[in-house]
Amino acid sequence: MYEVAIVGAGPAGLAAAMYCIRKGVDLQLVAPTLGGKTTATVNFPDMTEYHVIKAREQVHVFRGRIEYLDHTYRLAHVTEIVDQRDHFLIRLHQHKGDAYDSIQAETLIVATGARGEYINVPGERKFAGLGVGTSAISYTHALPDRDVFMVGNSDRVIEAAIEAAQHARTVHLVIEPHADYTHHYLELADRLESITVYNGYHVRGFAGEEFAREVEIQRGAAEPRTIQADAFFLEREPEPNSALVRHLVECDDRGYIKIDEKNSTSHPLIFAAGDVTTVGIEQILIALGEGARAGLSAYRAVTAGKLS
Ligand SMILES: Cc1cc2nc3c(=O)[nH]c(=O)nc-3n(C[C@H](O)[C@H](O)[C@H](O)COP(=O)(O)OP(=O)(O)OC[C@H]3O[C@@H](n4cnc5c(N)ncnc54)[C@H](O)[C@@H]3O)c2cc1C
């Protein structure tokens, strides 16, 4: 029986693990790979990279330490979490050898992140990371005076377009059919000179050579249009990876795990951190800080359990 099990090894899970190790907690970190989304990078042609915030480097340091302490983690996918009242049973699927297994832990930290929605069109996978990316707020500052394209289905893409308009030469903003957005917000974006709104269009595919260079969009059965740009962002509303614990903790209506200022959930022995939670800012530094706090809160819960 472990004192703490951490599900997910992105910045939130790795930071939680580091703090647990520092406190001498007997832990097991479980994820298919170490690093989470920080292993995905996006490059754009002639991108101006400002090396101001080096969050990824801290993740690499944590990852290296965990790899060295190889008894603290296992590479597996968690398939089910069962609350056994005095501990959790965590069922795993290890891809290597296709083996099924389980572990038990007194306390749980959920750091499973959120997944971006692919739109499944030609060229999307080919140019993923090569001009086509997600997380526009991480990159638009590095694209001054460029032509930027964004597609999405909610206020998220409108917000990203307004932010991009501060730096970019032009912003092509595609709102997909059946999108759920605030009309007033879109009107505000439309009033900005550098933003062109294409409402009710869908993306048909990306094309280019080394990098994506153009996208074809279409509204209904009308003639498709081709837009050229330097950067293409898929800014659909992400899906939190919270299905494993939705029966155990309270989530908001989109499935994000509700947490308080100590990263506690509605279950006294489950903590959560990073993009899977209601914290609402998908950035590495935020996930690192949240993970650190979840690690310390879990340590406190373990200590309190021993004293009671
Ligand atoms: C392309 C891209 C570029 C980005 N660029 C930047 C940037 O430049 N700067 C920045 O600050 N942010 C950037 N972000 C956002 C940043 O990567 C995320 O906010 C951050 O990684 C969230 O950390 P996390 O630990 O919460 O989740 P994640 O990094 O998503 O990690 C989640 C972990 O949970 C694991 N997991 C999920 N389900 C299970 C399961 N059932 N069993 C076991 N493990 C599971 C995953 O395998 C993964 O290890 C970018 C995101 C993307 C997609």
C-alpha cells in the first residue's frame, strides 16, 4: 500500500511527486509517459522566441529526478479507481507487455490534464507542431506582425483572437457551426481592425511544405475559401481527463474537478492539480505550482491519518 498515488505525470503530477519525495512520502506516480503535454512543442516559420519564462526547463529537471528514482513511478494507464473506504484501488494497464495490474494507495492526487480536440481534417496531423498548434496564449506574443489563423467553438477562441490582435498583423478567426459563444464578445472582436471573423465556417484542411501555410474553410455548400497565414491554432474547448474520478469528486458542468485553495476536492483523500481542475489557466508554471500544493496537501493528509 502506497501512502500517495499520483495519476498523471505532466508538470502538475511531476511537481506533486517532487514535493512528496521531499517529505519522505511513499508514493507511486502513474502515467503512460513522463512530461505530459510539455513534450509537445509547436514551431512556426521564423518565430521570434522570447526566452523570458523557461517553465519547460523546470519540468525537465523534475522529470530527470523522477527517472533517476525509478521506484517512484510506473509507466501505465489508469483504467479505474475504486474507493475502498480506507484506501483506493487503482487499476492499471501497462502498454509494455500489455499487462493489467493494480496498486493501492491511502491518498490520491489527480493530475490527468485535459485533451485538445482535434478536428480530423487533411493536413492536421502532418503539420501538428509545424505551424499548426493549440494553446494560442502560449505563442501569440512570439508572433508579432504575422498573419494568424484560429478556429474554435467557444469564447476561448474569441479571447485568444483578441489577445493575438495585440501582436499580429492579421487574425483570421473562424467560429465553427453550432459554436457556443457570447455574441457580444464576438462583436467586440469583430470591431478590431486586424481581426476578420468567419462565422459558421468549418475547416476542410491544411496545406504547406515544411510548415502549414494555408487552410481551406467553407460555410455550408458555398465555394470554399483559402486563407494563407504564418500560424494556425486549433482552439476548441478542451476536454478534462476527469472520467476516472467523476463518481468520487465534484466536477463543474464541463467536467473540471472542483478544487479549493489547498487543491482539495470534495473527497477528503483526493487532491487534484493542473489542467484537469477548475483553476482555468492552462500554463506550465500554473500546473507546477498547483501540483506542488497538491503534493503538500496530500502529505498533510497522510500525516494527519497517522496521528489520528
Ligand atoms: C501544443 C501545446 C503547446 C503548449 N505550449 C505551452 C507553453 O509554451 N507554455 C506554457 O506555459 N504552456 C503551454 N501549453 C500548456 C501546458 O502544456 C499545459 O497547461 C500543462 O502541460 C498542463 O499540465 P498538467 O500536468 O495539468 O497536464 P498534462 O501536461 O496534460 O499532463 C497530464 C498527464 O496525465 C496523464 N494521464 C491522462 N490520463 C491518464 C490516465 N487515465 N492514466 C494515467 N495517466 C493519465 C497524461 O499522460 C499526462 O502525463 C501547451 C499545450 C499544448 C497542447
